Amino acid sequence: MQFSVIFEAQLADPTVEREHQVIRDSVEQAVLAERMGFDRIWAVEHHSLKWYAHMSAPEIFLTWVAARTTTIRIGHGVVCMPFNFNHPARVAERAAMLDLLSGGRLDLGAGRGGTEQETSLCGVDRDRTTREVEEALRIIGKAWQEEELEYHGELIDIPPHPILPRPQQTPHPPLFLACSRTETLARAAELGVGALVMGFAGPESIALMRTAYDAALAARTPDCFVSTAVNDHFSVLCPTIVLDDRDEARRVGTRGQRFFAQSIGHWYGGAGIPDEAVVEGADEAAEMRRAAEQVVARLHEHRIPVRPAATATFNADHAYGTADDAIAYVERLRDAGADEIMCLIQMGTVPQEACLETLRQWGEKVIPYFRESSR
């Protein structure tokens, strides 16, 4: 099993000074992650999503981290692949350059970036995003395996051009797809790309998703693959804060996740601005339940059906607590079928000290436990 860290660059009270600091803090965390034995970092791509994600140029962030590290893998989790965000040929060029300069350490994930806030910035057609993402993956896989890229598809035509440079990994860096629904997981399997499971629903839900993924793997045929290099890696999100003080870790982690959930609700569901206040001694579990109830009430008010996914981000049963608590939670994720544990540590209200200490605890206690048990 592998271990990674994902970066959104979230922040409460997003002044210019704090925004600059959170990017620097994320670099510090990424460099420490290598020292602590993590296998990979991931960086998201989002645009204009104040509070939720200030990581708008992950190719720059990842290049900077790659230059300051030597072994940890560098992952786009993900590139927004609709064409008006990023032309597929340009993604192939940038990704190959980073793979080359990092010594063959790149992983490349694809996603939609489908909020109205983001698509309106770049003139993206929201009705085409899913199809454009899939077509981009086919173009990129083709670009790295042929002397010249020539592509004539439903959505885009590219006359013959060499795509330069070529990546160091052969035939190319592993490809992934962001997955939050069973249908997307099945499609990732059919396309022959790895799954980045971006959800908070917990191990029981992960087990169901893994079952659906495996069923799609068993039923697929090669004619749908986006590349000859097939990737069946299953990476799952693991929100975590680990400190010696269990209660403090749970308080800090639950508070950070509530900010995360409310930020998602703001940009994806039309909710208000996320609550930025951190109140010492607050019952954060109760505050999380109250925030979830507010989401349900708003859906009822607008006569929208309340599905499990509507409140999944408010599920606080994650790796918050001591290292032993994290080990127990990771065991549940492993048993559910995870190939990789993707740690979400940097959340909007979590202080840098808690992020760094969490990375240390994982590196000194959690990761070695699983490395030794696998021998």
C-alpha cells in the first residue's frame, strides 16, 4: 500500500498575505512528506474558488516541489482537462517536461473543474466537460506514444504535430481520473486509468466503490483504453490530523473538515460563505452535525431530494486522533480495497504546526506500521 498527501491550498480569512503564506506552507509540508516516507504528493487544480482552493497553477507548485525533493512522486490530482482550461497538447507538453526534470516522478490525473464559478472564467461549456476530459486523455496517451500527434475526434481536430519533449517514463506517466461517483469509477476502469476517489463517505462506502470498480475491471474490453499503458491503481481520500492529544487532534481535524465542507457547499451548492471562526473549546462534533442539518434544511426549502452525497462531506469518522487511531482507520481503508491512502491534512482552519506534526506522526508511526506488516 502507498501513502500520499493532497494539497488544495485552502485558507480562512484569505488576505493576500495569508494566501501567499499558505502556498509556502504547502511547499514546506510537501518537502517534509518526502522525509517522512510518503510515496507521493498530489496537487489539485481549481480556479477562482476563494477559500476552497487557491491552487490554480499546480504545474508550477509541483515543479517547485520537484526541484526541492529527490524521490517522492509528483502528482497532478488533477489537471482540469476541458479544452478551454487546458488544451490537451499543452498538458502533454507541460507534463512531459515536468516528468523529465523530476527524473520520471510524475503522475497525471484528469478532472472536470465543473463549477459554474470555474467554467465561466474560461468559457468552458459545462455540457461538454465529461466528454472533453475523456477525449483529452485519449489525445495525451496518443501524443506520448507516436512520432507525431494527429487526432480527429468528435470535439477537436489536431493536424500532425510532434509533441515535445517526450516524458522520461515509458511509454508515459501513469494516468488517473478523479472519481466521486460509482459511474465515474466504472468509466475509469473501462478507460484503463487509475481512480482518485475524492470522497468523505468512509470505509464502508469505499468498499462498495471498490466492488463496483473491480466489476468494471472484469467486464471491460481493451478497445476502450485511452493508452496501451493500463493503470488500475485505486487511491482513496483520508482526512487526517494526528497529534499526541487525541481530543485536540479530533477538534482540529473536525473543525478543518467543517470548513472544507462548507467551502464545497458554497461553490458547488450555493450555500453561504464558509464559517472561518475557530472557537477555543467548541464542541466541533456538534458544530459539524449542525452544519449538516443546515444543508438538509436548505435542500428541503428548495424541494431538492436529500441524497447521501449531500451530507457526505460532513461525515467526521476519519483518521483524527493519535497515531493508533490513524492506524486503525487505515486498516479499515486497506480492508475496503485501497491501494493508496491519500491524506488530506491541509484544510482551511488547520494551523501549520498541526499539519507538520501530523506528517511527522504518520512518518514515524503510521507508515512504518504498514511497511513492516507487509514484509
